[in-house]
Amino acid sequence: MRAIEAFAFIDENGKIMLESSVGLKNKKVKLLILIEEDEDVKEFYALSSEGLSQSYSTDEPEYDLSLVKEPNPHYEGR
């Protein structure tokens, strides 16, 4: 399966409108929609990430698995 990247927008009627032709006719395609985030959301994620990184020091120790008292049965591990 080959991939073609094309930019599009969704109009007021909910239809997907391509910004340019991709040169395909009468083809069945698989569509993956990636929604661009607005600047407020990007800033929120950056601020959240910064706050989380400040929660841990750079010399935080690695804990051995033997210290786990009750393993999470849903954790798949690495």
C-alpha cells in the first residue's frame, strides 16, 4: 500500500475538501485523519510537560522491580 500526503479541510457541511488534486480516480482508499491542534492546546501541553519534568530530579534513582510490592496485572512491561 503506497501513501500520499495531502492537506485538506472539513467544510461547514462536514465534507472533506482536498487543497490540491492527488491524481486518483475510481480508487478505494484508506483515510487517516490527523487534526491540527490550535496554539492554546500546544501551549497547554508544553506547560504540562514542563511541570511534570520539574517533578523529578535529574539524579532520580532507578528502582529495582524487586521493590514492587503489588504488581499491576495490566502492565505489559517493556
